[in-house]
Amino acid sequence: MDVAIIKYNAGNIYSVSYALKRLGVSPVITADPELLNKADKVIFPGVGEAQTTMDYLKEHKMDAVIKDLKQPVLGICLGMQLMCRHSEEGDAECLGIFDAEVKKFIPHRHEDKVPHMGWNTITQVKDGLFTAQLENKFVYFVHSYYVPVNEYTAATTNYIQPFSASLHKDNFYATQFHPEKSGSVGEVILRNFLKL
Amino acid sequence: MLAKRIVPCLDIKDGKTVKGINFVNFRDAGDPVELGAQYSREGADELVYLDITASHEGRKTFTELVKKVAANISIPFTVGGGINELKDVDRLLSAGADKVSVNSAALRNPSLIEEIAKNFGSQVCVVAIDANYEDGDWICYLNGGRIPTEKHLFQWAAEAENLGAGEILFTSMTHDGVKDGYANDALSTLADNLHIPVIASGGAGKMEHFRDTFARGKADAALAASVFHFGEIGIADLKLYLNKEGINVRI
């Protein structure tokens, strides 16, 4: 199977690559539209700042390439946020694959620390990336912005308020958490994506 | 609910795991990648790898080790030791580390914290503080606890947060190696003062100590080394115990 990881100015690309290799898949890391289009699966990872990253994608005309992908695509963390319509982080116009807004966490209590960092549970999981056995399992998050629960929400996590731990629409899948850093649960989720 | 984290710490010298008792004598405790993988399987939530070799050669060995850890282990890990400038951070993050911890270099040059946060994000920047309780005050130390500074724990932790630290890793030199529990009073004050997570370090000897540092010390994570390396406490058993004691942990 050909898996492509979108190469752009974001961190964490190699962690995803390592995780796939542990599952026996050797991904290609590329920004080449041709390689991305012909891959069986595409992963859009990301750690970084929304506005800077969107500027980079637009400048390199990668925004249109990502939106037009027809095979299963998995956005991770910032990748998921950039697949939404707009982000409060740098007031960024994003890809608009999911008609949803990315908002900044506002702490309610002193204990509500931002970023939301560490292991938290996923609930109300839906088919696609998830199976019923993954309900209430812990996955690893690091983020300061979140996508509210909406019609595309495929898993929910509660921190400060319930938010989208995962989104799904057509061939586009996304996780706010890092499956590549989520131990054996993350491996199951990545395997499920590779099976789509 | 966000889980409290259990964090085994591996001190690395010349590519091998060691553990200091009160920062001096060392005992050998195994292969770092194997040990990390085993902790991950047992349920560790994160790992910390600290490079305690200062030589240039040792640093290259450590970077190679970081690559191996990233390739083999599927939970987040922090690396520290010998990080003096931004290019050290870049080298270690590029090798696959999720976070870096800075200690002496940040005390000498606090703007390093700001630079790391600006270039890589606060979430990668752990500020490690070694402090000793002396005459009613917590004094911060440089160079693995060898040189006292003018800085006080609470003041320095708040300053680090303002500069962009993503987490504070507080090691009580007073409690480290003594195995009589964490510095829960100081930890609790840190938790009340700060808006970023605090990792408790120094003093773990029994399972109760972990419970107490989460419940009384209000720590977000608890770090320990020798109790895990020498098999005195199993991580899986510890998590079951904490769960039974009402602490939210990932099982």
C-alpha cells in the first residue's frame, strides 16, 4: 500500500512516519501533488501555528491539492484544524473541508490548563476510524485550540467542555489527538485508517 | 477527564541508563530503548531521557539514541541535558523528541525559554528546576544540583511560565533519593501559582507517595526513576493502585 505524508513547514512529520513503519508500512513524505494524488492513503500531520501554516500551504498551492484528494485522508492535530473553515489562531482562513470553526480554549477554573496536554478519553465514537471497543479509551492530546462538537464529529472528548476529538466527512478523516503517540490504542486507530 | 501522568525518567550516560542517589553515585540500570519500550508496555504515560554526559561525543551518542527511541516507542517523550541553545533544541526535536527540558541554560539565559516557545511552541518547552530547601526557602541550583543561584523556586517558576514554558518539572534535591515522598507542600504552592502543568520529581519510594503528590501536591504528573528501574514498583500495579485510590489514571 502507498501511503503519503504531506510534507510542509510543520513539526511532528517523522513521528507519524515512525508509527506507520512500526505497522509495517513505509510512507513517502512528499509535497509533490502527483505523488499525493496517486497514493492509496494520505496523512496530513501537523504541529505548528495555523496562520503561518495556511500561508505556506497557499503559497505553495498545496491548499487546492489537499482539498481535491479523493482517497482516504487523515488530518492529525493542526492538520485537522486546518481542514476546518476558519481558525481563531491568527484569524486564519483554512481549507473549509469541514464547515466548522476552530476556537481557543478559555479556562473556566484555575485547574483548566491550556494547552490541553496529556491523555484523555474518547467517547461517542463512530465507525470509520473507530470501533466500539475504542469507546472510553485514552489517547494523547496537545493543543490550545479546539473544534466544537458539530455534525461531522466522529468522537468526543471532554476538557473544559465537550469538543471534537475526531471529524469525518466523505473521504476526509481527522483526529485532534495524536494516534502516533497514543500507544496501542493509537496503533489500532492508524490500522483502521489504513484498512479504509 | 485528563489523566494524571506517570513518567519514568532515564538518566543516560554514554548511551546507558544510570540513576543518581542524591545526584552523586550511579548504579547501572539497563538499555534505554528496551527499558523505555518496557515501561510503555506497562502503562507509562510519558518518558524522560536525560543526557548526563557533557562531552561532544556523548552528545552525538545521545542524539542517535533519541532517534532510536522515536522509532521504537509509541508514547511521548521528553529529552533534556546539555541543551544550551536553540540549535540543540532543533537537533533533538528533529531526531524525534516530543519535548525538550531546559535547566541550567535557562537559569543562565532565561530568554532561551522565550526563543524555544516562539520557534517550536510552548508545548515542547519543559523547564526543569532543581531546588533545595535551605533556611526556610527553596533555592534553585545549576549544573545538576552543584551550584546554588540567587533564584528562588516560586519566583523562577512564575518567570519561566511568563517566558513561555509549557510545563515545570520540579525536582526537590531535598527529597531526591531519600524515598520518603515528594515535596508536596512546595508542589501544591506551584500548582496554585501557575497555569501550566507541574511534574513532581524527587522522593518516590512507595505507591502512596504517588497518590499523595497527585492528591496533596496537586501535581499533573509524577516522575520517578530508581523505583521503576530496580523493579521496586511496577507501573501497571501502581496504576491499579492509584485508580483504586480515586486518582484518574490511564489504564
